[in-house]
Amino acid sequence: MRTLPTHRLNLALKPFVAGLLSLLLLGFTAIAPAQQEAADGPVDENYRLGPGDRIMVNVFNQSDLTGEYTLDGAGRFSMHLIGQVEAAGKTASELEVAMVEALKPDYLVNPRISVQVLTYRPFYIIGEVNSAGDYPYVDGMTYLNAIAIAGGYTFRAKQDIVYVIRAGDPEEDEQRLAVSERVQPGDIIRVDERMF
């Protein structure tokens, strides 16, 4: 049997090894952003409910209480048996506990409830954009994406930063943020006018 000299074998394997390394590197770079997005995504277990959020309430073995609810302007919704439920400012877990307490003594012996946010409240954009208004929140959206959804910048717009008031901020402090930062549900985004 005839064998190739070692240096010819190494030359023949170089393109194969380079291609394999490229595929591995490509695979790792594709995985990293997905992990990053999950880690610094805007919506997590600490998300506080507010007006406009749509939630799914599942009361185990109680189909008449299970359903989708939209929080009204005061952050409440109405449910059979217990009436108005105050959800504004609570996390999904805190709302579950409050609902168990409301149902437990008089209506259900051992209620098991889960709450899931289906759609988040819209964000609002004003200032130097072509179509100011409210728009549906999309997970992972940046302020630059929000500006694009609002028709893009006007010719007078300052294009590197935005001013944002976060939903639920009692002080309503305006934060100066880069357009690459992530939008949060209920954000009020203002695109400023540049100085000529």
C-alpha cells in the first residue's frame, strides 16, 4: 500500500481543518447572541404589570375562572367571584399569591393559579419622528427599531440618543439612553431636536 508523505497529507488536510474550525466558530457566534438576549432581555420575572398588559390566568380545574384578561387604565381587571383585581405594580408571581388569597377561604379550598403575560403594554414615541404615537411592544426591540417603526427620524432629529421615561417610575425621570439600548414595555420615548 502506498502512503502519502507527511507534508502532502498536512497540505491536503488544511482546507478541511480550516472549514471545520470556521463551522465551529460560526456555531458558537450563533449561540452567543441567543444566550445574551435571554440574559439581558427586557422582560423577566421582575416585570411589573400595568395598564394595557394582557394576561392569561389559569386556575387549575376551574375553567370558568381561567381566561385572558386585559388590564384597564388603572391596572385592574374583573374576575368571576372576586370582582375587581388590582394587578398594577405587581409581578406575575405576586398577582398569583394575591389571587390565591382572594379565592382561598370562601370560594376554593386549595386554589392553584398561574399567571402569564401574553402581550405587554405598548411603548409611546414623541418628538422628532415622522409618526409619533403608541406602538405594540416587541421583545428585544431597540430604540432605533422603535424609531423605524414610527416612520424614522425627521430631518431635525438628534440621531444618536433618546430620552426615556420608564413606565411605573413615580418620579418620571427622563433618562438619556443610546439608540442601541432595549425598549421596555410602557416606555415613553422622546427624540430630541438637534442644535444647528
